[in-house]
Amino acid sequence: MSKTGKITVKDRDPVSSLQNFLKLLLEKGTVEAVLVQQRLPIQNAAVMPVLVTDPEKLEGADPLAPAFPLNGARMLSRLTRKPLDAPIAAVMRPCEIRAFFELVKLKQGSAENVVFIGVDCLGTYGNIDYQKIAASTAGAESTLTFHRSILSGKGTATGDADISPACKSCDHPVATNADIGIGLLGANIEESLLLISNTEKGARVLGGLGIEVEEGDQPLRQSAVDALVSERTAYRDKMFEATSEAVSDVQKLMGYLGNCVNCYNCRVACPVCYCRECVFTTDVFDHEPAQYLRWAKRKGALKMPTDTVFYHLTRLAHMSTACIGCGQCSNACPNAVPVAELFRTVSHGVQKAFGYLAGASLDDEPPLSVFGEKEFSEVTGGKD
Amino acid sequence: MAHSQALGAPGHSARDPFSEISKNLRACMQCGTCTGSCGSAAKMDYTPRQVWRMVQSGLKEELFTSRTFWLCSSCYYCTLRCPRGLPLTDTMAALKRVATAEKYANDRKSPPFYKAFLDSVRKYGRVREAEMMTRYFLAVKNPALPLSFVPLGMKLLAKGKMELQLPGVSRGGKLERLYKKVMELEAAQ
Amino acid sequence: MADYEPTIIAFVCNWCTYTAADLAGTSRLVQPPNLRMVRMMCTGMIDPKYIIKALLEGADAVLVSGCHPGDCHYINGNLKARRRMKLLKEILPRFGFDERRLKMTWIGASEGIDFAETARQMTAEIKELGRNDLRTRMVL
Amino acid sequence: METKTGAALVIGAGISGIRSALDLAEMNYRVFLIDKSPHIGGILSQLDYQFPTDHCGMCKMLPTIGRDASSQFCLRKGLFHENIEVLPATEMTALEGEPGNFKVTLDSAPSFIDSQKCIGCGRCSAVCPVDVADGFNGGLSKRKAIYLPVPHNIPNRFTIDIAACTRCGECEKVCPTGAVDLRSEARRAFKILVVDDELVVRDSLKEWLLVEGFSVDMAESGAEAIDLLSSNDYGLVLLDVKMPGMDGVEALQIMREIKEELPVLMMTAYATVETAVQAMKFGATDYLMKPFDIEALIAKVVGHYERTVTVTGRVIEVGAVIMAAGSDFCDPAKNPGAFGYNLPNVVTGLQFERLVSGSGPGEGKLIRPADGRPARKIAWLQCIGSRDLQQKADFCSSACCMFSIKEALLAREKSGGEAETAIFYMDMRTFGKDFQRYRDEAEKVSGVRFIRSRVHTIESEPDGSLKLDYLDEKGAQREEVFDMVVLATGQRPAKGTIDLAQSAGIELNPAGFCRTDELYLARSTREGVFAGGSFAGLKDISESLILAGSASLEASKLIWSKGGTQAASSPSEAAFEDLSKDSPRLAVALCACATPLRGGLDLESLGAGLSRWDPSIRVFQVERACTLSGRTALLQNMKESGCNMLSIGACMPCLYGKMLVNLAKETGLSPQLMDVVDIYSPAYRSGETDPLLASARIQSAMKMSIGRLKTADPTPATSFGIIRKALVIGGGVSGMTAALAIADHGFKVDLVEKEGAPGGLARSVCRMIDGARTAAVIEKLTSDVRANANISLHTGAEVIASKPYERLSFLTTIKTENGEAKQLDHGVTILATGGREAATTEYGYGTSDSILTLFELEARLEKGAAAADLGTVAMIQCVGSREPGRNYCSRVCCSSALKNALRIKKENPQTDVFIFYRDIMAYGFLEAYYTKARQEGVIFIRYSLDQKPAVFVSDDGKIRISALDPILGKDIVVEADLLALSTGVVPNDLSGPGEMFGIEANEDGFFREAEYKWQPVNSNKRAIFGCGLAHSPRSIPESIAMAQAAAQRALVMLNREKVQAGAVVARVRRSICSLCERCIPACPYGARSRSEEEDRILIDELACQGCGSCAAVCPNSASVVRGYGDRQVMAMVEAALE
């Protein structure tokens, strides 16, 4: 049962009709600004999150583009770290909203004054691949061709590039916790886009815009979503198996992380790694020269910089309960180390062990911030 | 057969022996040790603990319908173990005295038995079983009773625990003055 | 491989388990000298990275031992530590660290015998399990 | 004017003694803590678990403010505090002087073991031939005459049980460090002269005394004795009375002239006892009866000998004395009605505690003492030796009901839930806070059977199990077989209480415990001598600690009023250099001393190994570092090398507690930068196969210490000033007492009372249990409060808001009587918001004016309503209390009901009084009132929760109460003219002050204390305390005691100009803190808060206990605990793997 409305698509261009919908939001004053992924009016047309207040400046907005330069959650957290009395709309992918929910739990942002508009996500390309595609076809055309090829069943690949492994294994294509959902699945996006209101804030906003919404389930959409989810889950489980096998002992893990140069870029890109400065960049880890020598003496040889495996394992320990699998860590790694697969695999196991799904809702407590009197007695061998 | 029992103010008159008894038992906190210790508690209709409770609550009539205090064999276990140090065995004896004095005909067998025993001891200085039992059977006037004692009698005879002496040979016991003194004391009380 | 002597890092809480360790010592209980005791004020103070560091530096096993739930001098330090150990026991075995190389237990102040028994049993188990060769091998 | 000493003596080092000693020590008084047993901890050293948490929490008694002045480890190991001198095996023999200036003589038992030398290796007890029942394990196991008093004690000194020791000397021979000295030569030097005309007597005496190790001379006549006496020096003379020629008495007189105080024992046959006694008049010290009983004779002789070698009485000057000598348990075997109490597998409560303890005989596996089989069906018999007039024990021991429930729960836990448990009781006295809930859970969740019956006999079955005959609640005779029976033994005055009372000049109450003031429970009958803990009668741990706190308050008030010194700043205030700019220069001192402990340890190779590992350190050896000379050598070395950190490798680090503090003072280095490592015991380990392995362990131990020190954070601990004023909320009896207690120490107090006049609930109570008028108590307190210049009383005022002020103090706004707001600044807060009588609509209350509540009945009696025209009075207890919705016992209604019943019976014995009850909570000495009430003829009728009495008011005004009499099994109806309902006590609303000060109330609305047992008056927030009815229902004297305990805890804060934060304390590195606030809920002490204006995390350094929860939860170590930073711990881990 869901409350859904429609955006009729004019001259088979969903992107511009979506832009008109967003213009409506600004013109009606429901929100004072819209944070949306927009094609920048610059030479090689990069797609970046943009905070737009003037409806006219929305014409580059393209949330449907298969581009995912960075996880917008960190931008929204900067916007809402301190109470912001102006309401804003955030057009985001499901993983961005889930990441932001985790950040809210860590007091890095607040969700009161934000209207979440969650776009169905059919997958995105890595930054390098997308730049090539964007360079070859101008403007929103690349977005339309991407969606048309999916609609016609030709899949997500264009040329030799395909959507990133993280997106292929993402089992949350629909933003169920967004106030308003933009439904692509189960709709012919050249005629209309679905408008799903998941919360009463969403219903209020749509009501304000005069878009009537009726109750009723959407069998077509539901089966499309289920199909996509089962396909993605199959891919995901294969990926889990392969990755687990690839890191099943420290030697293999070192091979897996062989190209890592401790640039810590994956941490910078990760939306839920919220520390202002990572402990590995503080004085705790700038070791004394004598210490390096002592390690080298004990082990015979010492790769520099050290603490690579230590860094990844510690980062796993810190954020595996909050990882939402957005893939930005692999996206940001200069040496193409498959970090996302490793972190997604381990986080899935950890979150299942604690019975916690990252970003699902603002109410459930992060597992390591709470504790119980009688629990997990298997950890202490049955003693309590 | 729980029936409502008006627990009015327990009747207190100055010299009533019954109030004497209940004053002794007031400190009882119904811990049940006496009943637990009592050898013959199993055969009693009201356990000793219930007797003290009835005394406390002044349920006199109902108390004297009970056979409990007749069955008390004065082994003093209860008095020894009572955490309140109450004179329980003496209370049982006092109840017997009150029962005989106020003629509660609740038990036709025990008073004549005790009386026959006391008379025999008074007369002969010791008990002569044959004479005592005949005197008891005569007092009880229940023909079936002697027959029920026959098996016991035969066993005692076989074991030489009892001889058949002829009644009537009066070798006067020397306890006469003792009995008189006791009767004087009881009257004075 | 049973000829080597394992080195076990024991993160123990200053209150109950350290007292049990002293008790095991003063009651002259025979226990193997393989434990290296790091005395923390409370198991709730043990950051997961200390345990990861110990295992990566080549500790053959890590023991974390604190007060029984309810005994903690700081009310609930041990309960928080249990959750962190649950996290580590979920992550580390995926990379080939045998589950038995990371043990958590509660040892009360009077359980000197338990402490000696845990030390003996763990040393035997790890000796049989084999050396953690990261100690002398280059780790990235 | 003699010098006023700021010192106090605490007698008895059980937990109450420790509590009082710590209280006074934290207020910078000097404390002598003595105990006659060789170890501290009293009975608690034998208990591993305490109700209601069923866990141990002793260490929570240690100071939380200025905690570096005291030991920071489990109390079972011992107690060190800068201001406390612990004297085990010491007793007080005399107490002279007046309050504020006592002179006390202390006698310590002769110790045959040198505590400096003994290393606790245990070889002596291995060879000791004597086997004695081990008191520590309740006699369940055996120990030797030379033994470890408690397993945990550090330093683990062995002691000799003088009574059991046969002086065979085996231990002396085998001791590796020569610590045992039985003073056999000293005995040989003790010469005894035996004077008797019969040769056979002389020879036998000589032989016995020689065996004992004494040297003996003999004389066959008085004359010979006299010239022997003049030529040599005797310690003792055994003089026969009947001798030809000069008889004993004459010889005695002459001897007296030769040597004035020579001890002479007259030896007399039966006939001449009068002459012996007469000889005593001439100065004979004692006499011996012929034929001689060898034990008695030897004991007397040894007694005289020991008196000469006892450490001569040490005289100390103290301002006050606190008696916390505790109490003993009764010995069930001595009970005249003992029916099978000494059968095998019948144990006392204490023995059971030892059976479940890890260090006990059964190593914690619940086994039967007789045959070691697991005990899986256990019965507890309550009231053994309590509530038993036959044993003159007309008192309840207050704690046995609860510790039996705890033991039943422990039995189930230790047996993995298999054990079947049953408790046989008369009244299950769960009168304390949350006790009723504890019992309900035991019954409903853990399946403990509660059987209301007093078992008279235990019979043993062939297989060693035990058969109980008992009467069940319906009166049916029952028989049940159990594996084990535990006797909940009642209290008895501690051994030696009588002569302790004599030497202290205090009186005892009829039951043999210390007699205390009716109102001020801590005051004994002698001014200046106070009673804490169970010395005045067994209490549970929480009540003992409250009374101990009250005793320390009284003692401190007395000392302070006599001008006793009370140093303003805390002693360890010595400013340490701030070395944060210095680079670490570490010195390693290896103690070289010839102790055989050394084994195969080679110091040179150890030193060389360390320098190779870390060339920057400086290694040197010191001769006997623990001695004074050792220390000077250390100092000199450190000065030379200019090092700012020191790691000492020696034996027994525990010896260095005080030494490090002094070293710190002299070198100006904070003790945090010094460390002592035990490098000897691994080498010495008996059964150590591989010396290489041992030296590897020692190397890594030293390296870990070096690693820890080099990465230590050298900034010294800081200290903070707080506003030295107190705010007391609630002007009832507790509030006023607390305010007076603080004001009497010279600090300003604001006392805020909602009503027009102070007094609280006590105003509606007319009489105390002993008949004294309560109004007099309130008037006295009120006049004292108004007269005290330090107290400003605000009546009709209410606290409306409070916020932190000047970093660690509070600024509270109150609305005064005439409505205007007033701001009060204060450093500490005491909540004494009190409680009130609970309202009820049950049992027809309100439908007739002859149905009253307890207080209304008392008011009517007080107004002189003649008992005669009251007619029949009925009372119903537990109205609304101890049932869902208000599942706690209100504790005071039973004693008040008994008080009213006794008053009615006293005024008119003919009035009939019926009390319907569920359990009469006449705990402690209130039991005597319960017995008296029954003896006065009050009829008690028990009812159960599911069959409550029913009340009908007939039209003629008579009240008919029908109920089931469980004894008779019949319905009875009581016609009464007056019905009083004991509705119990509910707390006044705590939510207002609760939010303002961030403290919670428990589910019944009472003040939630930090820890029921070990911190009864603290809240979980620093500087906020609670007492009186706000904490839990309690009688007026108990409220006063608790108010004093709360005031005492507050004074620990107020008493210092600068309050010292701990060295190990949390710190936030602001530059890298991401303000995720995960560390705020992680702190169990609420010491962290987010400051909105400065946008950073604030730490209350005084509340912080250094537990590190905030550091572990912070991913990038922005929150770090000094002494346990990442670099330090990781350095230790690396060093351990070198």
C-alpha cells in the first residue's frame, strides 16, 4: 500500500520534467534551496551536487545521471551540522540518504528541516568511466541513452564501461526512508515518473504543490523492484564469496591491499568515516625513527609506509557497523584497490551479527553505542 | 467445613482457669515447631498449634470437642523446642483438668481410664492391672470394649507382664496422705 | 610445531582479574609464564585497535579478562567491552585469525584457580594451534 | 592547652571500620585502623557475593575524590591510604582522657614472623605438623598453625596461630629468608624457679617446662629458694604452699622484699586453697591447683612469659574512637534445642558462602562438605539462634533472610540452574529498599520455594543426605530429604566484646551489643566513643556503611569542635614539575640483593639486554632498593643521570607503595612517571622448568615498563576549587540533621523547605517506638537550625532551576516565601525531600470515620482518646505496599503498628487488638516489641496477598472484618469499633530536583543511589547526595544516621580548598574532536557534557574516575585517558612481543 502520484513527462525527456518539479518546489517556497546533482555549466560538464536557490539555475539538474562523483551525505551534513532555520530539499540516491541517517546518529547533521527526495537508483559509473561517457555525449543525452538502454533491456553497460561493482551488488535501489520517492522502476519514464510519498512530511509537501496522490499498491512497480533486487542480491552474494575467498588469510589480504599507499583517500570519501582527523594521521602513528628500525630488525624487512593492514582493519572495526555500501571508497582509491567489496562484505556480516541495518531508520541505536546486561554470552564462552 | 465463627472478644473473667491458660499462650507465634515435634500429632483432629490458636481466640466449646489434649503423652518435646519457651505440655494437662472439671462429655473413654488408674494406685500403692481394667470396663459400660482388649491381654499374660491377682485383698497403699494433699491443693486453686 | 613457546598478551582489568592473577601467584599455583599482562583500569578501556595491533605484531593469542557483569568497579565497563569483542570476533576470523587466538572471559577476584586454569589451558591450546608467524614476517 | 590532635582511632577493620577510616582519612585526619585478627576485611573477606546485586562491589568504597591518596585495587588485597595506619593483630587495652583528647594504649600480639623478610613462599606451612580447623573457611577445611590468614592479602605475610603452635621449630628451619623466629632462645633466657618439697612434683614440673623451651631451677625448701633467688634473675616462681620449715607464704613475703614485682604462682593442694588465696593478698600473682592440669599450667606460664615479650603497649593520642568491632554468628551446636544441627552436610550460612567462593574449599563448585558430592537440593532454615527466647535471643538478626535468598540464588547459578532450593522461615523480613522485589524475583523467576514453617529436627539418611520433618502452611505433616541444609545463624556479640567494652568504658545492651543512643544510633554511652557497623547489632552491609558514615561524622565533628587539625589542602598536593616540554630520559634501577629469591637471575645480562634494546635508557644497579639506604642510592643515581623517569626492577612491588610517594616528593617527579616491576618471582617460581623462558618473561616485563614510561603523558594531575557551601533540599528531620552536621564544620548551608515550618513527615508522627515524644526531637533540631549562624533556612521556598557554575559548582535559583527568585551558589547538594503517608481507598477507607490510617490512629491516641472507649481495635498491615504497583516494604508501619497496639494495651489491657499482617517486619531489636505485643494479648492473624481480609461497615457503625485464619483453616470474622490501615510511605516528588541535578529516581520514585550497598548516600552524579525518606522508608533514628552519612560524604568535598583530581583522568584533544558526542553517554559517571557556547566537550575532572570508556568509544582518540593513551598501550604491546 503506498500513496503515489505522477509527474507527466513532456516530449519524452524525464530529466527536464523532474527539473520542473524541483522548480515548482522553489517557486512555491516549500523549500528555500534544493541540493541536487547538477551538470555544471563548464567545459567538460562534470556532474556535482549543487545547492540551488534560484529556480532558473536548475536547468542543469540531472539526478537521473549515472554519475556518483561523491556521497552527497557529507555535503548535507555540512549544511545541517548547526540548526538551519530554512527548509531545504535534498535529491539523493538511497545510499546517500542512508549514509546521512548514520551521520545524524553521530550528531554530524540533523534531518528536521530537510525534505528527502529519493530517486530510484539503477546504478552509477565510476568517476573515470563517467567522465569518458560525459565527454563523448553532450548534456542530458547520456542520461537518457543510459535509461533507454535499461528500459529496452540492453542492460547498464555503455561501451566497455559498466556501473560500479558496488552498485551492481546494491540491494537497496529504492529509497524507502525518503519523504518523497521518485519512482523509475515499473514506470515508462518517457511518459511519466512515479511520485511516492513515504512520510507525512512527504504527503504535506506534495499536497502543498497540489499534486494529488492516491492510495493503492503498484503491482507493476513492486515486481520491477523485486526483480532488480533479486538480480542485485545474486550478484552481491557471488561478490561476497569471491571477496571472502580473496582475503581468507593475512597473506591473501596483503595481496588484496598490495597497491595501497596509505593515502587514506578511501577514508576521506567514506560518508560514515566522520572523524575530523583520522587517528592514523595524528601523532599516535608518526613513529620514532628508532621504532621503524626496531620493527625492521625483528621482521627482517619492513614495507614503508607501515600500518597498511592495521589501518584497514581498524577502519573496518570503526565503521563496519555503519557502512551502507555506496562504493565511494573504491571510487576514490587512486590505485584501484577493490576496497568497497572488502568493506561491504565484512560490514554485511558485522551488521547481521548485531541485527542492525545501517541507515535503515533514525530510531535504532548504533550497536556500539549501547550495551545490554545479558547478551552475547557466546563471546565469553557461555559465562555471564 | 469452614464455618463462620464469630470471633467476639475472648471471654475473660478473673478467676476462670481457661483465661489463665490463654494468658500463658499469648506469646505463641504459630511457628508449628510443637506440632512438628509431636509424636501423636498424626492422630489428633486439631494439631497442638491449632489448639493454642483456639485457646487464644477463646473458641472454648469447639476446643473441648477435640480429643487432642487427651492424646498428649507428656513427652515434653514441644516444651523443649518451643522458641517462645511456653509451657505447652503443662497447658495440655491443664486442658485435661478443665475438661474433667467442667464435665465436657466429649470423650467417654479417657477420663474413666485415668480415674481407674489413679484409684488403683491410691489403693494399692501401685497399679494392679486386672482390677484397674475391670473397674474401667464397668465405668465405660460398653460390652464390646473388653473384647477388643483380649488380644492385648493374652500377649501381656504370655509375656508375664501381667498376673491375674484376685481383687479385694487390701494391702493398703501408703499414698493416701499424698492424694488428700493433692485434692486440698486443687480445691484451693 | 609444539616446540615453540607461545606469547599471549593478556589485557586484564586492574580490579577483579588482576587480583585473581595476584591470588594465583600468592597461592603458588603452577601456571605457564607465557602470559604478558597489560594492566588496564577496565576492560571497557580496551580499544579494538590494541587487539588488532597485538595480533598483527605477532602475538600468538590475546586474552581479554575482566570482572563478571555486575562486579565492574565502573558499573558497566565490561558490558561495553563484550560488544567490542563481539565486533572483533566477527571481523578477525574472516582474515584467517583462528577464533581461539582471541579469548574473552570473566574472572572474579577470588577465582585465582580459574585464572591459573585459563592461562594453562590457553597456552596448551595455542601451543597446539601453532605460532602466529606475523611476528617475524613482513606485514604491510 | 595541650596540642589538639586531628587523629582518630577505628577499632575493627571490617567494612564498617574501613568505611569510617576512609571517611576520616579523606577529611585529612590521621587514622589508626586496628583489628585483632591478622588481616583486614572482617567477615567480608569471606563473602564473594553480596545481595541484592549478587556480586562483589567492595572496591566501590574506595575514595572517588582525591583517589590517588589511596590504593586503587581490590580491597581484598589490602588497603593503603596516606592518612591511615593499618595495625593488624592489635587490640586496645586502655582508653583514658576526655573527648577530643584520648590516650589509647594498643597491644599487638607477639608476631613470630618478620613481615619485612617473609616472601610468602609457603614452605613453612608445608612442613608444619599441626592441623587446625580453618576459621576462614568456616571450619570446613584444615589449615596449619603457620598459615596465610586470607588468600588475597598483598603482601601475603604468613602468621602463626600462637594457640595452636607447638613450637616444634620445623618452620624456622625451612624458611628460606629466615623470617620465622619462634624466639626459642628468648624462651631459654626465661628462667623459672620451682620450689616444692616433694621431689616427684619438682621433676615432673621441670620436665614439662623444659619441653616448652624454658630453663628451670629447683629448690626443695623456702630457704634454698631464697638464696637461689638472690644469686640469679628469675622471670617466674612456682611456690608450693605446704612445706616443712618455712611454708610458702613466709617464703613469698621474703621473696617480695628481694624482688618487688617478681610474678609468683602459689601451688596448692585442695585443702590449702584458703592459704593460697590469702597469699595472693601478700602479692602472689596467681595460684595453681594440685593435681596439675598440664594445659592450664602451661597456658598460665606461657601467658606470663608472653606478657613480658608482648610489644609493650603503644600509646597513641586520638581525638575520637570509633568502635566497629562487628559481631559474630551464633554457634548452632551450642543451641539447647540443637537437633541434628551438627550432622555432616549441615552447614552455617558463612560456610555456604565459602563453599560457593572460588577461593573456598570446594573451589566454587557447590559440593557437600562431607562427601564432596554435588549439592543439588538444599534447604535453608531461618532464625537459628534468633527470635528464640530459650536462648535469650529476643532479637532478629536483620540480615539472614536476605542472605539466605542470595545463597539460594547463588546455589542455582553455581549449579547451572539445576539446584532445587527451599527456605523455611517464620517471617520473611524483606524490609530494605528493593528487597521485596528481590524476593519476588527469587520466588517467581528462579523458583526458590518459600515454606512458612519452623523445622525442629534434622535427621541424617544413610547416604548422608538430610530428612526434615516439618508442618506445611496448611498444617499437614511433611517429610522431605535434602542434600544439604544451611542454617541461617543469628547474631551474637563479637568475641571479646565484654572486655573491649570495659576498656573503652561503654555499656552494652541486654543482648550484649553496644548500647547506643535512641536517636543518634552512632553515639555510645561514653562521649567521644562512637559505634559503627554491626557492633551495635547485625545489619546488612548498606545499613552498616550508613552507620559507619554517621559515626565518622560524629567523630569528625567532635575532633573539629576541639580544634583538631584539619589540613585545608589535600596532602599529596606537592606540586610536581611540568615535564611536558622535556624529552623522556629514563633510568632503570635493578635491585641487587642477596635474597635466595634470586634463583638463576643474572642482573648484568638483563641490564645489557635492555640497553641493547633501547640505547637511550640508563641502567644501574642498586643495593636493596626497598630499604632507606637503597632509596638514597636511587636518589643519588637519578640526580647524576638527570633522568626524569624511573623504572625499578625488584621483588614484591607492593612494598614500594609509600616509598614511591616519598621519592616523588624528593625528586619532584609525579609518581605516574615511576614504576616497579617484579623481576624476581618468575625466576623463583617453584617447578619452573626452563630458566630461559623465565628470563625472557622478565626481559619483556621490564621492556613493557620502559615502553609505558617513555610514552607517558608527563603533565601532573590538576586540582580544582569548588564553592565551599552546601545546599540541602528538604527541611525534614534528615534535612535539618544534614544541614547541622555540615554547619558544625564551619561551612555555610542553605536549607530549603517547601512547607511553612521544618519537620517533614516526622511532624505527623507523635511518638518514637520507645515512647519518646517526636515533637521534642523536631523542636530541638529546629531551634538548633535557627540558632546556627552558618545555616540560612528558607521556609515556604522551592528549588526551581540549577545550572553548573564556576566550572565545578552549582548556581541554583529558588522561589522564596514571598515569591521572588533568589540565587544560591554551592559546591554540594543534599536531597532530603522526604516522603509522606500513602493515601488509600482500600478496605472501605473514607466510608466511615472509624476507619483510619496509622498516623490518624496515632493522632487520636495522642489527643488522649481513652483506650477504654475505643472498643475493639483492628489493624491491617501492608495496605498498598508489597504488591504490584508499589512493590516495596515501607519498613516503618509494622513497628508503628506494634507501638500503637502496645500503647492501647498499656492504657487498657482489656481492649482487644487484632492485627492482620503478611510478614511482621520487626527487624533487629524491634523483635522485643513484637514479642511483648503478643504477650500483651494482641492477636495476630496472617493473610496472604491472594486472600485479603474483607471489610464491611454495618449500619450500627460496627466494622466486620472477615478473613481466613490460616492456622485453623477457618473463616473468622472480627467485629471491631476502630480499624487502622497501615498504608506505608511514598516518596515526595523527586522529578523537579531530579531533572535539575540530572539524577534519576528508581521505579518507585525514590532517589536512585549510585550503589545500594557500597555507596548508599551518593547519587551517580558527583557532589549530589541523598538521605532520609527520599532514599527509602526508614525510621527517624535511621534517617538521622543516613543524613549524617550524607553530610559526611559532602564534607569530604567541602573540606578541601583545592580538590585533587585523579592522575588517571580523561582529557579531550579539542583540535581533532568531531563532536559526535558518543563519549557523553559512554561515561558511567556523567562527567562529560557538551558546552553549546564553546562548541566543545567539557569534562568534570573530579567526577571522572579514569575508567576509559570514553577513550575506547572515540574512534580517533580525541578523548584519551592520561596514562593509558594509544601510544602507551601500543608501546607496551610491542615491548611484550620483543
